[in-house]
Amino acid sequence: MALVTVSAIFLRWLPAHGFPILLLFAVSAGAALAIYLTQRRRYSASSRGIHQESVDADITAVLWTAFAGVALGGLGIGVVLAG
């Protein structure tokens, strides 16, 4: 939900910073969509792990979320410095 809110804020910045903001919007909206679409699978795996008393960390989800955060930060700095 936070990434959807950030996506809306990026659209609000469109008149001030121009079309490079659409790249930020695409990254944050894509990350939010990916999280939403994989949520049921991750919750099912977690509940099975709790039932079997053996829960594994989802390393790929953590790394992709971290990558999206770093990409948003880098792109955001680039857009602000360029404008």
C-alpha cells in the first residue's frame, strides 16, 4: 500500500519535474503490483512453514524489494538533480 501511495505522489510531481517522473512511477507501481500478485503464494508458504514448524526466509522477495528501493532512491536523486 505504501508503494501505491508513493506512485500517486510521483504523479503529483509530474508537472514540476517532467516526464522522467514516469520512470519513478513505473518502478514503484511495478514493485507494488509484484508484491500484490505474489502475496497469496508467500502467505501460503509461510502458513505451511508455521504448521510444519520450519519457516524459511524468502530471500528473493527481500532482494527484489531492496533493489526496487535502491532504484527508486537513485532515480529520485537523478530526477531532482537534473531538474
